[in-house]
Amino acid sequence: MNFFPELSTHQTIFQDDIQLCTSSCSYFSPNQRQQRLFNSIQRNSLLNITGAYSATPTAVPQVIGITPLRIKAQMESILVRVGRVCRNYNWEGSRFLYQDFQQSNTPIMIHPAHSHLKDRVSVVSYPHCPAEAIYTDGSHLKGETGCDFCVIQNNVQIHQWTAKLSLHNTVFQAKALEIKDAINWADSKGIPTSIWSDSESAIRAIFSFKSSNPLIQETQQALLQNPSMQFNWIKAHVCFLCNEAADNLNKQATEEGTHFHLQAPKCHLKKLLMNLSLSKWQQDLDSGDTGRAIFNILPKVTLTPASWSKESILFATGHDPFPSYLYRFRHSAHAGKRKTLSFTQLLVIFSFYQTKCRKYSTLVGKHTFKYTIKNKNS
């Protein structure tokens, strides 16, 4: 059940527009005034999503799993600075070097007379694989990423190549690397052969000249320089003996293969920035002096929205019929009644919320005794 239907609209429209404005400046580092401004911009939208009172502190984003806009904006700025502008950056004690991450290139321009690469790349699995070909395989096994290729002639393996990548490298990078090295090996030996891979995503990226991946572009250039070489897709794990040999070789590559350094993809940079943003968010929440009511219930930040209804949020923040809240805003009917509620008074309010939302009993059952035990007047 979606307790916050407006959440997707906030993430796809409002928040993306703000991030686009901040990411256009690669040197964005918000000061205290700008941070307060970001909080005020995001606050109105979050209050509308959750249905909370205007007196609710800005800790409400913790309930619906939205990163504070001031932190998200700085994340986007660092991503642009390191991933596009090619500049180093320090943030929260971590140093990001642009040389460690794979940079996107401008798609290569191919003359129409030479754009016959698609005719040499096939994604149709043949029922019988040739006895003389190069078979590639790459995967992520037991926390390790490896890639390999083996050369088969007359159903006999005559050559093999293996490489072990770093933990942050993806399987797509492994697939692209093994294909490129297989082409280079066949070119160095002058063998007009065919290459078989079980990665359909890598194959489709190769015959698309819109790709900005440097590994894919190098593979395209190598194929264009070898017009006699064919490239085909083979279905994985269907008992083709030659392909199974490459699969077994890949298991050896993840354990004993020679380490090959390859730049980390941008998704790894996003993952690092996300972890640092959660750590920064948690530090701000721990050291803050507002929103303690929600902090006592949800002490850890998360990007997963809590399944709270509007009544649940009002109960957690102590709003609506609670005397302490009414006393705070000088309501005459409850003037002078600031002390907390007893257990018998709580039962009356619980029944009020249960009539409004029957599923509210989950939150009540979880935290009723917790606050009752702490209340000396109960």
C-alpha cells in the first residue's frame, strides 16, 4: 500500500528540478544560509505529502525516506564535478579522484559507408556453434568479478585469457573488456574467426554508435579495423560444450586470474556518494535539537518510506488532541493542562485514531507501552 502517493511526483519533478539547477554548478558548496533555504523549499512539499501540521519539525523527511535537499544537491554537484568536469573533490573526509572513475566520451562519428557493423553482429542464437571460434564469459561470483575468453579449434582449446577485476567493477565492464581483448588477440594472430558471447546487452551496445562508454567505443573501432570478424550471441547455460568451457574458465578467473585494473563505473561513484550522504544525514539527525519525538521512534535514517498514515504522524509528533500541543498554542479549553497524558487518557485518544484509521493499531501496539512506562503519572 502506498501511504504517500504524492512522493513519486516530488521525486521526479520537484526534486529533480532543484538538483538540475545545483548540478549545473560543479563548485556548489552550500553555506548555512543556503542550507536553511533548501530546508524551507523542501519543507512545504514534505508537509503536503505527509499531511503533518505546519508546526512539525523538518525531521519529517525521515518518515518518508527522502534525503534532505541540501545534501542531495551537494551530491549532484560532486557527481558533475568528478564525473563530467574531471576535477577532484573532498567531501566528508573522503577524496574523490576523477582518474579513478570511468569518464564518458562523445559518441564516435562513423561515415555511412563504414557503418556496416550491425550486419556483422548477430543476436540470434544458432542451434549449433562452430568448432573454431572464440568464446567469452564474464560474471560476478562470490563477491569477485572475473572475465575470460578461450580459443577453440577443432573442438580443442588452444589458448585462454583470464582477468580478475576489482570489487567495484560491474559485469557489463567485464563483458566489454573480454570482447575487446578477444578481438585484439585475433587481430594480432591474423585469424579470421568469430566471437561468441552470452551478453546480449554488451552486443547491442557494440552495434549502437550512440554509446558513450569508452570500452564499447574501443571495441567498435577494433571491429571496424577487422572487417572479416563476426560477432554472435550464444544463450548461456544451455550445454554448449565450448561455451561451458568458457564458463568453467570464468570460475577460475574469479579465484586465480591476474588482476586487471579498470576504472570504476559511475554507478560506483553514486553508491559512494549515497553512503556518505546517509552518514551525513545521520550525523545531522543525531546532533539536532528538533524532531526528537520522531527520532525516538526512528533513530536511523533510511531511504525506505515508513508505512505511516497521517494519523500515525500526528500521534508520533504529539499533535491534534494532545493537551501539551493545545497548551502550546494557547487554546482556552486546555489552558494550563500541559502535563503528559495518563494511560487512561491515552486509551480515549487511541480509540479516536482507530476510528479514523483501523490500520493505525500497528503503530499504537508497538509504542504504547514504551511511552506508558516512561510516564511517571500513568
